[in-house]
Amino acid sequence: MSQPAAVNRYRIGPNDCITLDGVAYRMRATLSNGYVLARVDDPNVTQEFTHERIQDLMLLPSYRFEKNAFDVGVIRARHEGGADLLADIPAAEHETVLWRLHWCRNFLGKEQAGQVIVGDTSIKVSRSDRSMKAVIPLIHAEVKAEIEMRARKRNADGVPIPQKAGDLPPPVPLPPSPRSLRTWLSRLEAAGMRAVALRKRWRLCGDRVTQRYTLDERLIMAEFATLYASETRPTIRDVHKALKAEIEARNRDRTEKGLPPMRTPSYERFVQEIRSLPEFDVYAGRFGLLAAMKRFAIVANGPDIERPLQRVEIDEWRVDLLTLCRDAGILAKLTDKLQADVAALRPWLCVAMDAATRVILGMKMGWSTSSELALETLEMVVSPKKPFAEAAGAWSPWDHCGSPETVAHDQGASFLSVMFRQAVVDLQAEPDAPPAGLAHLRGRLERVLKTTGMQALAPYTGRTFESVVAKGDYNPKERLSLEVEELCRVLIRWVVDIYHNSPHAGLGGQTPANAWKELVAKYDVIPPPDRHVRRAIFGIGLARVLSSKGVRVLGLFFNGLELQEFRRRHGDVTVDVKFDPLDLGHVSVRLGDAGWLPVPCMRSGFDDVPSDIWLSASADLRRRFAAEARLNDEVIAAAIRDAWELAAQAQARTGILSTRPSRKQLDHAEEKLGIGFPAPETQAAAAAKPLGADLTERAIPTGTATQAQPAHPTAPKRNRTVKFED
């Protein structure tokens, strides 16, 4: 009998926007067992939500979570960058934004350190031209080394192959000038360290004042300098204007008293006065204490890890299947031939672990190292993992998830890819890629995989593999694939039932599961992104032609009023589509620079239905009803239920073996399927009506919490039918 799921305490900040059951809220007060949330559309209306209720509502398609949605910096970044996520802007711009972000972070690290060594000279790092001209070549050399490492060819083990004579180095962008780098730093800091603010755009340059000041003016200048460290985030120019107005007002009183008037300190000197204030205090005053802690954690070693998801470590390495089978008590169950086949296999295992609690947040196995494997593992960190635990037959819950604050990884090609780095930035996490890598994580996992704890699974694995061995000789490749799938389920059950509930030396004898419960109760965790944001970040990119029926993916049509309004403006154009293979309820369609719009499936009942279940059901429908022109909803629903039951019996629903389909595979499945499930006429007619609202009001970058609604305004007819279309 499985254990009841634990209740996670999610950390909701005063500037966060959370949509529960279709209503947008922001945090008003904290309770011992939950929150008092105020409606965004009517702040006077409040409602109490327990942590358990919030956790249940987060599983619904209507759940949305927008971190810092009401923060001034986030709003500024959205306004100036035109988007919320890097995933929202064209892919051609990702590399440029990430390159600028790398330059800013590298300089901030050296600025925080205070000194750098250039030759035999120690130079103080500041934002002056002289200092930057000395520091920029050092950063450029580091950026060049990283680009060259990313472009290096690697062998089957992922080890870079030594370069040979005649190999051309990869192109390296020219370094920025001190003025450009200062501009990037200002934009990044003004936007609360949101990378999208570094998107290319025109900026207006301010003028400079060069007057000098007197000793009396210094006192009033120091008084007004502290106003810069305000949560309203005034510019230095605005504070300087206020200082000038105050001096003029005081000079009138001084003239009446026969005192000499004060001159306004120059803007340039006023900037120096502000820069002399403690940097941490200024940043905390403008952006909040948590943002200041996060900002300075980027450029220093940071405090000791104490919170769940404060630091998530992710690494990948090749595993010895034969050793794993031996440690799990499986080896004796396999034939000699199968043992030889397993011994020849060295798949890749990618694992994400929470540093504070040692809880494993994600684990994926693939036949080669790739950015897709790393991306799938990172997606598990922010996704509910109940389906994985249920598919493996685990007794304990695997409900550990949330938004990471820092993602630490090594210099592997998978983690240096644009795809992975863009996902980390869009999760609003800070990347940490130390040159020394994360060998301790690999060793930690390898040690726990070799413990006697896996022997506790011997009875389970024996029963599981007996059915496979008893099948005798059949296709060796199919049999070997089945063995590996079963082994993946063994690993999941070992993680969830044994590892998480075993005393851990690194936790002082406490179990990872108890450490998670204790620290979550003490610190809370940042809620994970909703399914629409996850789809925009991690979804598989497709290209589909927009028609009156919307866009078609795997024979299903996804349509909505906003999509048809876009079509009326631009015609039957090809649009970018993001597809989640584990949820056919929605797809996301890019509407130009407006970002990704969640578009619902025109057929009901497809929320949380995986693509493999639907492909199995649709193939069965085509085989059984090829001669019929139309099928009703009841027949389709029954076929999906049958596919679910067959998948559950075969234990092939969800596992850690990477089965993420590629874009080419999905297009092939679309062509092979050859059938469509168009919307009823009532829905098509509704979609053709003109819109009364703004086209992009539901796209992710707007920061609104309005949830995607069905395209049809009227209730669907009973016993709707669909027609096969070749």
C-alpha cells in the first residue's frame, strides 16, 4: 500500500502572481498552514488557501505561476526586452543574449572580488574606462576558452578529442567596449537581473554635467544619495534633479539669513557619492533583500546551502549496466547471452540532486550524451513526478519539485548548449559551471548505487525479470530494450522507496525524505512553473501551417479565437508550435513577438494524455473503423481508456529511459497517422467570429494570469462526431 503524498510548502512572494482554479491572486498574508491570497482584479476580496489545497490545484491545467510578476524590474525587463522568457524571443537571438549575460556575470564576479592580476600588476576592478580596459581582455580570454570547449569534438565517452594541426578555431565574437559593457550591466541590474533585458535594442544616452561642488554641498549630497537606494528605483538623474530643487529651496532661506548660497553638486560627483555607498545595501534597498542575496551569490562562493532547491546539482556519466544488475540482484536472472549483451551496453545516466537534502529531483537514462537528455532531467526538477513513481510501482511518493535557485553543472557539451542554458535562464535560476566540475556528485551517486540497499529490491526485480526471461528467445534487440526499461523502473523504485528513506551520512544520519520535509516546512520552496510555461521552455519545437481549423498535431486540431484572429491578419502562414509529449490538452503557438500562446485541443478529455497513448488509441481506431466515415466521442474516449490499460499492464507509461520524440519523428508519425479529428461545426463557427479583446492578452509574456479558455463559447453538443480525414 502506497504512502500518502507529503504536502509541500511553496514559497509565494508578495510580487508573485498565482492563478488557482482560473482566478489570479497575489499574496496578502502568511498563515501557519497556508496563505491569505487577494484577487488581482479586486484586491479587497481575499481567500484562504491551505498548502494542501494549493498543491491539489497546481495539478489542474488552469494553474499558472508567474514569479515576480508585479516586480518593477520584471515589468521593466518585459517592456524593454519585449518578452518574459528567452524562449519567447527568436532562437537566433538566444546566443547573443546569453553571450552578453556571460560577460556581465563574469565582470560582476571580478568586481566583487575587487582585484585582478594583469601580468605582475594588481588592478582594482571598477567600472571606469581604465579598469575595464584592463579587465575586458581577461574576460575575453575566458569567453574564448569556453566557446572553444563547447565546439570541441568529443568521443563516445564525452571526452574532448585533442585538436590536430590544421583544425580551424571556432569564431569568437569581438569583446565589447567599456561603454557597451557598462550599458549591459545597467540594463541587467535595472531589470532585476532578468536576462531578457539584454536583448538588442536602441538606447538613449544621457548627458553629463561637470560642475564642481563645495564642502557645504557635500552634506546635502550625502543626504540625497541614500534616496537612490529606494524600492521605487529612481534613476541617478532623477535624484540629482530632486537634489537641485532642494538646494534652490534652501538657498532662498539662506539668502534671507544672509548666508552664501550653495551650488548644486555636479552630476558626475553625485554619481561618485552614490557609488561610495555599500553596494549590498544599495541593491537590497532597490531590489529587496532576497534579490540582493541572489545577486551577490552569483559573484561569490555564496553562503552555505541551507534551503531546498537553493542549489541543484546536475551531472551525467556513463554507467555499467552489468554492475547495476549485479548490485540489484538481477544478474543471476539473466541468461549468459543476455549478460553478454548487457555487459556491452554503456548508457548515459543524467541525475539532478538537491544539495541541501540530497533528494534526487530528476533522473534520465539515454544511449548517448545530448542536450536533450540534460533538458529532460532539468524538466523533471520542476515537474510533478507522481506518474514516474506510479509506473514503477513505488510505495513512497516522489513529490519533490519546485523552481531551483541555482543550477550547478560541469563543462560538458550538453550543459554548455544554448538549449540548456536558455532553459536555466528562463527558470530564473542562476547557472554555476565551475571548471572543476561536479565530480563529487558523480561519486556520491555511484557510491549510493553500490550500497547494499539495492539488494532490498531483489524480490521485486526477481518477479519483474522472471516474466522477461520466461519468454525465451525472441528478437534480441527487443528483449534487450525491455530489460533496460525494466532496469530503469528498478532504479526509480530504488530512489523513491529506498534511497530517499535511508539514513544519509552527509545529512548526519537523517534520511533525504525527512530532510526535505523538515527544510520545506522551515523555508518553503519556490513553486514550479505552470504547464504552459514548462511547455514554452522544454516543449518540442514543430512547424505547422495555420488553417481555419487551427494547427494540427498528431491528428488533433488545436484552435482558439486569438489564433484565428492572427490568421485573419497574416493568412495561412507557417507558425512555430511547442508540443509536450506528456500532455495533449494544449500546445503553444508563437504569435510573432507576442510570445507563446497556449491553445487548447478542440477535443475534450486530452489533458495529461501522453502522445504515445494517443498514437496507440488512434491506430486502433483506424484499424477498427477504417470503413466508417464518422466516430463519436464515446468511441474515442473508450479507445484512449483501453490504451491506458494496456500501457499500465505493460508498465510502459512513464520511465526514466529517454523516449523524447524528435521533431522528425513527430512529423513522420503525423504523416503515418493520416487521419484528422476536426472540430464540430459549432466550434469552427465560433472560432471564425471576430475578437473583442486584445490579440495577445493571453500570451505568456504579458504577465497576465488569464487562463486559456475553450475556443467555443457555447456548450458542446452531446454525442459529437468526428470524421477520418486522409
